[in-house]
Amino acid sequence: MAQTSLATNWDGKSTTVVSELSPMQKPHVAIGTIAAIILYISIVNIAGWTQGTLYIIGLALGAALLYARFGFTSAFRRLVSVGNVQGLQAHMLMLAVASTLFAIILSTGFSFTGVTPAGNVNPIGVSVVVGSFLFGIGMQLGNGCASGTLYNVGGGSSSMILTLIAFIAGSALGAYHITFWMEDMPSFPAVSLAESTGLGYFGAWVVQLAVFALIYWVCVKFAKKKNPPMMKPLPTAQGWKKVLRGSWPLFGAAIVLALLNALTLMVKGSPWGITSGFTLWGGKALMAMGVDVAAWDYFAGSDKLTSSVLMDGTSVMNFGIMLGAFLSAAAQGTFKPGKIKPGVAGAAIIGGLMMGYGARLAFGCNIGAYFSGIASFSLHGWVWAIMAMLGTYLALFIRPLFGLKNPKSTDSIC
């Protein structure tokens, strides 16, 4: 009989249940392991040990995302549709841990590679407002955000391949239009809660932790009053099998993701991001088709178009995330691509295009702008979160047009 560790109240942190797991897909694990090793050797030979380290961090990120099914899209959708706050609670824990580590790293300038670390602090303007709103709609139609797209592609979701291709195309289009949004639209300067306010990193850290705690407390009170359906607990195992075979608790993955983002900052010199890699892939593809992409302002002064893609830290991390998710899904025995319904395919393409375009306008996605932006004490990260939530609300009315279901308050689980 399955044993559940899922608490009955909203203060409980477990989102897993001990139950029988699917058989490990050993051929897939073997193929994935060989591919991962070959790619690692190629990265180190072409781009050096730092890029190789970022690739390993990507593998770990992919595993953490897949094992916990850690969602940003689903967390926003559950919150807006039925008031389920479990995902947002995990976000607050993740942001609190990341902000603590970022405050130490950014204030001391600590780095493993000699590169002075800098946070994702960006201007707040029309581009951020519009871009994050579009991203909020797009991620609900595409059924995944930037990180969700990568780990679901690696995990075997067929429709997410369409989302990824459209995401890349949308990112390239956003790069093409970037001059209009950055120069012709109104914008305020970048605001760092640490460096623009006189608070310093310690003061900004105290303020953000207070905000995280307040949001978490409101979540608990709101959910107890509304009593929405809980997330379906994921199957897991006991002992060492839980690490490589079973699902991870949502809160455990939140801490792991925060630690890995901080490690990225100390290795790469900048926090975890995803979508700049998509823009580069789209730019290279267009250049191969004869488009003069190098003339775009977005790529001005950059040699990335002519360099190996393995020289780009964001790209190698993206490759790692997909492979890490693939290995994790194979270890769990859940890598099972299926057919794509026409409605889902249409939503995936439209959603991907909107996310790609929106991410370029908003200086990042759910990772680069929301996660890394807020952890960097950038006010634009908070603006991104609000606008993406509003986009999510609108998307709930659009999703049924493509045959996509929304959680309902009458559901037993969501």
C-alpha cells in the first residue's frame, strides 16, 4: 500500500508519496550517459574547464527540475485558477535562499574564476511590462516556461519540442525589434534595492526576506481559508533510491535550485539565464540561411555569432539541462514521448513565440528576470512577476480554445 508523506495542512512541505516506481529505462540511461560524457569532453576541449563546469551545473539543474517537476508555469496557473499556493511557497523559499547567497557573493565579489560577479539588474520600462505580460500568456499556452520547456523536452514531452522551436524563433524576432523597444519606448533606469537605495546588500536582504516571509504567510492564510485542491503527490522511493529514482520534494528542489544558481554566479560571473541562448541559436540559424544578423543592434560588438556555440555559457547550461532531465526521466522510467493533439500543437507554437519575444523585451524569462532578477535585488524582477501573473490570468480564458484544461476548485487534485 502506498504511504503518503503529504501533510493535510498548508504548512506541510512534502509533495511526494512512497509508491511503486516504473522500471528504469537502462538503454536510455546508457545512451544519455555516453552522450553527456562526449559533450562534456567536447566542451572542455573547445571552450575550457569553466564552460565544462557550467555544463555540469546544467546537468544538475535539469535533474532537480525533472525530479521535482518544479514548475513556474504550473505554480502561477494553480494560484490564479484555484488558489493553490504550494508552488508559490516553494518559489519564496528558493528566492530567500538565493537572495541570501547572492547578497554574500555580490557584496564580497567572490568568484571561482576571477570574473567579478554581477547580478541581473535591468531597467524598468514599457519593454519589461509588455514583455513579461506576453511571457505570462505564452507560458500558459505553451504549457511550460523557459526552464520548463528545456526539462520537459529532455523528459520526453513531444509538444515541448514545438514550444522550443517557436521559443527560439520568437527570441530571434525580439532581438530584431530590440532597438525599438529599448530606445523608442519610455524606460526608467535600473533599480537595485541594494545599490540604488542606500540600503546596501544587508539592508536589501532584510527587506526581501521580510517580503518573502509576508508572501509565504499570506499564502498559508489564503489557502486555509479557500481550501483549494492540493497538488498531486509524485511517486518516490525510500533511502538512496529516492535520489536517483524517486521524485524529490518541492521544497528540497527549491533549495537545490537556489544553491546551483549561486554556484553559477560564482563560476560564470552572472546568474542563471536561459533565453539569451535561444536568441543566439536563432541568430546562428538565420545567419546560416543568409540573413545579415550581425547587423542587428542586439548582436553589435559580439563575436558569439562566429564562435562555437559551446563558447556560450548559457547555451552549454541549456544543453546540460536537457540532458540532465533526459537522464533523470530515464532513471525514473518516465521517458515516453507521445502524439501531439492539433490544439496542443497550435498552443505550443503560439506560446513559444510569445515567450521568446517577451523574454527578449523583458531582459529575461522566469529564470533570468524572475528568479535571478529578484535574487539580484533588481526591482525589474518584481515587476516581471506581477505582469507575468496578470498574463497568466488572461491566458486562463484562452487555454480552453486550444483544448487545454485549467484546474477547478471541484477537482480532488490539481
